[in-house]
Amino acid sequence: MEINVITLMKAIIGGAGLGFALPGGLSFLIPAFTVTAGIAYSFALAGAVALPALYAARKSAH
């Protein structure tokens, strides 16, 4: 199993960006949902962990 470090870093950054975007879209769909800094950072942290984990899982499967 070879994991490319550059691709892993891109997955971390992309996951954090996706995490920041999700609460904004969610508040657009549900106007009563208020996005605070804590929620935005929590979603960014979850995305920064989940996307590289998916990348590593897919690389280990091949």
C-alpha cells in the first residue's frame, strides 16, 4: 500500500473546505439553522478527518 503524501494533504485540505461549505448549505436549506464558529470548525474538523480516512481506506483496498 503506497499512500501519496501530497494527495493525502490535498484530501485533508479538501475535507476541511467541504466541512466549511456544508453548514452554509445546510443553513440555506433550513433557515432556522444558525451557523456559529464552533459549528463551522466542527464540520471542518470532521471533513478533514473523514476525507483522508476514505482515501486511505480506498488505497488499502487495492
